[in-house]
Amino acid sequence: MSYEIATIPGDGIGPEVVDETLPLLHEAASRHGVEIEFTEYDWGTERYLETGQMMPDDALDQIVDADSILLGAVGHPDVPDHITLHGLLLPIRKEFNQQVCKRPSILFDGVESPLRGYESGDIDFVVYRENTEGEYSDAGGRVHQGFDHEVAVQSAVHTREGTETIVRAAFEAAREREGHMTSITKSNAQAFSMTFWDDVVEDVAEEFPNVEVESLLIDAGSMDLVRRPEEFDVLVASNLFGDILTDIGAIVSGSMGLAPSGNINVDDEYPSMFEPVHGSAPDIVGQGVANPMATVLSAAMLFENLGEDDVSDALWSAVREVLADDDAPATPDLGGSASTGDVVAAIEDRL
Amino acid sequence: MSYEIATIPGDGIGPEVVDETLPLLHEAASRHGVEIEFTEYDWGTERYLETGQMMPDDALDQIVDADSILLGAVGHPDVPDHITLHGLLLPIRKEFNQQVCKRPSILFDGVESPLRGYESGDIDFVVYRENTEGEYSDAGGRVHQGFDHEVAVQSAVHTREGTETIVRAAFEAAREREGHMTSITKSNAQAFSMTFWDDVVEDVAEEFPNVEVESLLIDAGSMDLVRRPEEFDVLVASNLFGDILTDIGAIVSGSMGLAPSGNINVDDEYPSMFEPVHGSAPDIVGQGVANPMATVLSAAMLFENLGEDDVSDALWSAVREVLADDDAPATPDLGGSASTGDVVAAIEDRL
Ligand SMILES: CC(C)[C@H](C(=O)O)[C@@H](O)C(=O)O
Ligand SMILES: CC(C)[C@H](C(=O)O)[C@@H](O)C(=O)O
């Protein structure tokens, strides 16, 4: 098999982690008879500062035929986030209809949780986050800007199509895992959107009689990811709530530097996009010490999504082995002093 | 001085913690020459199940002349939250224009944080939460209900008046405290409401040149309350974001059973309302083991708001002393096996 993968290193540590990782991905793939061709796109804030555009007008046409997309990070200290993100990351998620965002949180062997008493293996859940609508719908406005009677409105728009898609994806995952799904809402305060969400969960649940469903409010759910993360299996949440839960999930399982994610177009009409959750991390950019593991695991999710489970498994195992090995190099986020390249080399050794 | 205080014990453990606490509050007040008269209102879900109403039609008229309100909890396993909360708690916050919700998170001496390496005193921040609008505005609807093309819309409405009020209250608090304020937004994804919020923070900041302002996204902020809670002083956030942050704040500082809150009408046109953050806790109701400390501390905030700082300080100190004393009774949420009444008695002993 042979695949074309578009890479968008992007901003901050994005290029560092993506560029260092590509040879490793080539190697992992070719060992399993899989060929990959990477095409790099230099979109991002540097480009914006020169041209006023995060990506060219025909950007999505350029990559629409790729088999998948690997993205580094978007965001720059000198440019407001709503410009950079609305100029690059969010349009890809939306225009390629990547409705399902999948983000696992795992406390790996060899990694310390900031939570007292948690050992490796204790935390292992996955968040299914709605990824193209809801609170990120970009609907709203500001009236009487600057005046005392100014009003800003931000509308969350949830469609049945979008909500059923994410909820069904979560149920399917729960059926393959422990059979337990937690739906996160805020029905007590957001009576329109969230009672609708609850209704969809109830409807879709009928197709999955063996999955046990729990419903939690976002405030209690955020707290419970700190209080009892071991009890979660699959969580399903709206765009905003999923955003919040996955950052909490990343920190309780030890490091933002380990959290991968997939933005998945479920009917394969468009390419899916895989990216580390960590973002551009301006504080460590250029030092060569960014943890590449979140990118490697995101690539593992990419291969799984392409059906190349052997390549995916090989990458997951190699990362797990490096983490579990006290003598293996570790980047500063994990308490070590190794470089990005050292860690990539250690992963490659264990392929 | 003499004050009339309306009490609404409400649902679940609400009546247990409020009823046990009132004699203690009487005692604390009278020692400082302050008289209080409590009038109890039996509003809540029991009433709803009998009459179809959480509170009578003229409920707010009945309590509008009170000097303050002490509320236990609202919520019941048999009735959907959006009915109970929209029937009792949220209308009081909104109709009495309690725009400022103030919620301290403190890791007290004698209390263990679930976070590794945190000692008492390490965590001490306060969240100022907008309390009457934003994501809780109750604006929206459902179109084509039940059909495939159903759409649900939930609109967050933020006014300059409301936003300036909460932001100014937070700045004032920061000026009295460590001079550090963190504004929590999600400007990168919610370009209307949150860039407006950022603008208001920038405007109000001019009145407070000595307060240092940091801006964080809600996902990063939620994570950072777990990763570096010691670095926060005052946080300011919208209604929903404040809701999420204060539950995380409660858990990292040891127990939901210790978290007090105030819903404050800043121009004293209407009574303010004080309530523990914990809610009705159906899992432990009727066992007499609910921690009364969040209610006692909420009452301490009530007295502070009335200008009765001596009574307030006495209650804070007594609670701190009980927590710091290994031999003092503790409820199960703190690892003990004492009853609500035992803990109230221990606090009273230390007045
Ligand atoms: C950068 C930002 C727009 C993005 C989001 O909110 O989705 C990020 O936080 C994420 O989780 O991928
Ligand atoms: C019960 C609920 C409506 C309420 C809220 O969301 O404000 C609660 O979570 C709180 O924090 O006081």
C-alpha cells in the first residue's frame, strides 16, 4: 500500500516535532510494507505575517486528495489566536467535515500523574469530541460596539446530524472497549442545546443495548476527571466541553506532551487530520526539547484510521517502551533533559 | 445591629447542613453583638412534586426585603435539573441581579489535596464568576424537534454592563490581594463573545494600573488549576467558565464539602445569596454525614457582605482550627467518620 500524506508543520514547536518525526514514520511504515509520501505545506503564522493569509485561497483544494493530514501546531504570540485559528486549524476541521475528534488519555507505564496515588494503567479513557459545530459555530455578533449598551452574542448551533454522528461514534467505541459511556452536558443551565443533546443520546442508546450510559454535567465531569479518572472509559461531549475535558485528561495522565488526537471525517469523503493536542508552546520553541511523542502517537492514530493497524501498533508499542524504560531519554516535560531528536531515535530503536 | 436572613434549605443535604448550622450562626453573631432572625422558606423539589412549583408565584416578593439569603442546595434525582434549577436557584440569581459570584478555593491546614506535593497554604485563589447572563442567558430554541434536520441553538448573551461589573469586582479584589488577575476566555474559538470580553478587560484594566493581568483560555486554565494552582490569585470568568473552574478549584483544594460561595448584588438593591457549592448530593442524603463547613463558610461570606467582619472572621477561624486539629471530628469527605452535628459542635467550641 502507498499513501499520500499532507503535512502542515505550522507554528511554534510544530515544525520541530513534525520534521523530526517524519523519518521515523517512514521507517515504521516501510517495515510493514507500507509506503508513504509526505508533502509539506508551509502554512501558518510566518506566512500570515508576510502575506496576510495563514494559507492560500486554494489551500483546501491542494490537500483534499491526500489520504490524510498530519498537523503540528497553530498559534503565535504576536498574532491573536482568533486570527490564526480561524485562518488555518478550524477551517480544515469544518470544511473537511471532520466531525469526530478522538482524544485518548492514558497514564503510561513510567509516567507520573500529578494526582496522588495514581499508578500507570490507572487512567485509560478516550474523549469523543464533536468537532465542527456547537459552541464553535462562529454564529453571533457584537451590537453597539464600544458603547455602554453593547451586547455580544455567541450562538452554539447543534444539528441532529452532527450530534448523532459524534454520539454514535462514541457508542461504537464504548462497545469495543469497556461498554461504558459518559455523556457530558450542562442541561441544568443550557436548556435548549443540552436537553437536545440528552435526547439524541437517549435515541442513539437504543442501538447499543449493551453500553451503559452515565450522564454528567460539565462542572462535575471536569471535577471527576481529577477525583476519579480511573472510572471513565468513553466520554462524549460537545466541541467546547470536549476541548476542556481533553486538556484536563492530558494533564492528569502526566503530560500535555503525550496527548494525541484525530479529527476524523467519518465517511471518508475528505481526508482526516491528526495533530498533537499541545499546541505551539511558544515558551519552549527553538530549544529542540519539545516532546515528539504526541506527534508520533497522532501519526499512530493516522495509520489506524487508514487501516494500517500494524504500523499503528508498532508506533504505540515503541513509545510505550521508551516511556517505561527508566534509562531511555525523556524531554523536560517528563522530567528529563533529552532533545526531541534523542527521543525520536529511542523510539526508532524500539520499532 | 440586627439582620433578617431568609433561609432556603432546599433539596438533598441542603436541609441537613442549613438546619444544623443556624444555631451556630446565632451564637457566633450574638458574641459580637449582632442579632439575626432567620425566616425559613420551604421551597424546593418536595414542594414541586406536590404543587408543580418549586416556589410560589410571589416567592421573590416574600424575600426581597431580607438582608440576605442563605441557601442549602437545589436538585433532586427524580426531577430533571433544568426544571429544579430554573424553578428556584437561577431565578433568584437573575431576578435579584446577583451579578457577582465569588468563590474562594483554599487548601486549608489539615486538608489533603489530591495533587501530589501540595501542602496547606499552597492553594489560595478566588474566582469571580459572572452570574446572571452569558452562557446561562436562557436564549435559544429547538427547531424541527425530533426530525433529522433538527437544530438546537443556545445563545450566550453578554452585556457590557454585566461584563464590566464582574471584571471590575475581580480587579478590586486583585488590588486588595496579590495584585494578580487571570481572565479566562476562549477567544480563539468564540470570536464574538470572548473578544468582547477581552476588550472589556482591557478597558477596565486602565482603572487598575497596579494589577497585573494574565489571559488564559478555558482549556489551558482548567488544566493549569491542576498543574500550577499555586500561581493563581484572582480569576475572572463568564458564567459557564466560572462554573467549571470553581468545581476544579474545589476538588484540588481537597473537598467539595469546603467550598463556599456568594451571589452578590453589588448595588444592594436586592439581597445577596450565599450557598455551599456542593449541591444536593443525593448519594449521602439522610445519613447525617454531610460536611457543614461549606455552609458555615458561606455564612461567613454573608456576614462579611453585611459588613460584620468580626462575625465573619470568627467563623473562618473556627473552621480553620477544626480542620487543622487532627483530633477534631471530620466528615467522610475528609476521611473521617463524624456526623454533621459533631462538626458543627466542634466549630462552636472554637468560636
Ligand atoms: C487552538 C484551539 C482552537 C483548539 C480548540 O479549541 O479546539 C485547541 O484548544 C484544541 O483543543 O485543539
Ligand atoms: C446547579 C447549577 C445550575 C449551578 C450552576 O451551574 O451555576 C451549580 O453548578 C453551581 O455552580 O452553583
